[in-house]
Amino acid sequence: MEIYQLRTFIAVAQQGHLTQAAELLHLSQPAVTAQIKALEEEFGLPLFERFPGGVQLTEAGKLLQPDAEHILALARGMQNRAKALAGEPKGKVKIGTIGVPARLRLGSWLAHLREKYPLISAQTTHGISVSVLNDVRKKVLDGGFYLGRNPYQNVTTLQLTEIGFCVALPPGMAGDLANADWKTLGKAPWLGLSQFTSLAEITLELWRSQNIAPKIVGEFDEEATLVELVKAGMGVAILAERTAKRFAADGSIALWRGGEIAVRVPLQFIYSADREQDPLIAMLKGSLKTEWDLP
């Protein structure tokens, strides 16, 4: 059974005449007759009764007509869908991610991207800001998230928001440090940060801006680890505001000056500057602006 045979079946049923159906379909009358005969042989049923003035559906034909119309409607819908998809952006995009996915609104952004561009396949690679920046520069990644200020002219940024960081204190140090000045904070032990974490450069810039050089305890590379070590009393660290206040709420850590923001850092989406006019980048930027409610 072929779609064109069903189309002929419906045309004959509607016209009630083989010749008129043939004219409508731009076919010869023998071709129409042959298609109807082929369907009847495949179904093992007569679909039409012939009489001098034309043809009319048999009872079996009447029962099968709605099914044929439904199949044709589905075929038309499929054709229309295929035509629409032919103009859709397609391919794979490689995105570098950092930190906590919820902080990036990653789930809702990728879901929106998938809904709007169904032929785009997203691939994420988790890292730190420095590695994402380098991979964007080398074009290993199409784009990615970056925390901090971009030092390169050949990388373009779209600022999404600013993230505030608080100074987190072990509860045992809160009495001396909760309202201390920066000089006093600088004399406290601070948790050291691996160069392979996004917080490392942010912390160093904060120390430089406040003219302090704290004693470093260890070297750590994840925010979750910092939280546990602050809880355990090993040292001071900066934590993203939402993380810091969540743990301060149950008393497991204390916050300097009641959670005052010590530093604000831009969260940005970055991409190679020479791809500014790339339709794929325009698509990613447009969906991010929608997600983050940017102008």
C-alpha cells in the first residue's frame, strides 16, 4: 500500500467518477483504475461498485475511507514538519560549564534550547574558568561559562549576572573575626586554593585589593570541600553568597560582618571573538538572554 494509492482512493470516493478523479490527480484514467485495483487486491476487498454513471463506495470502502484520510493527514503533517525542520539550525554545540549547574541555570537553559532548536545537540564539559577560557580560545569549545574578568581581546563575553562572595569563618573564630577589619582577617589562617579552581584568582585579587597576605593552610579545589573545612575549623575562605548563607543558617559556619559581600564577580558566557557573526553563537546568546532576562 502506497500513499499515492490512498490519495487516489480518496479522490475517487469524493468525485464518484474515475475520469473526474484522474483529471483532479493529473493522471490517466487507466492509471487510476490500476491503483484502485491494486488496493482492492492487497486488501482482498472490493472498494467500489461500478455502475454506468460512475462508482460508489462499498460498505467496506466506507469503513476504510476515514482510515485513509487519517493516514493522508498524518503524511501531510509529516511533510510540513520536515520542511520546517529543513530550515532549523542543526549540529552539536560544545559548552564549557563551571561550578554548580544550578548557579548557571544550566538545566532550564538547555531545556529551552532543546525546545526552540530541536536539531541542536548540546554537549557539556565541566571544568574551571581558566580551562573553559583556554578551550574557547583554542576553539575546542563553542562557548562556555566564565567567572571573573576576561583578560583576552580575542574572547568576547556576554555578562549574565554578578555573583557575590562572602567571607566564611569557622564558628570557633567568629568571636575574634566576625566584625574584624581586613588587617585582622589577613592574620587569620585561610584555606589555600588550587590554581585549578575558579575561586583561586578571585581570592588572590581580593587579597591584593585589601593588601593582605594570609597564611595559607593546604590547597583545595572545590567549594564543597571549602565548606567542610571551614566547618571543621581549619581556616577562612570566601564562598558564593547563596552557599555561604545556606550553611550559616544552621550555624555550621559563621559569616564575616553578618554576610557582607566582600567581592562581586561577573558570571559571563564567553566565545571566540571571530565567531561574533556565527549564527550558532547568535542562537546561544539569544537563548541565554531569554533565560537571564537580559535586554
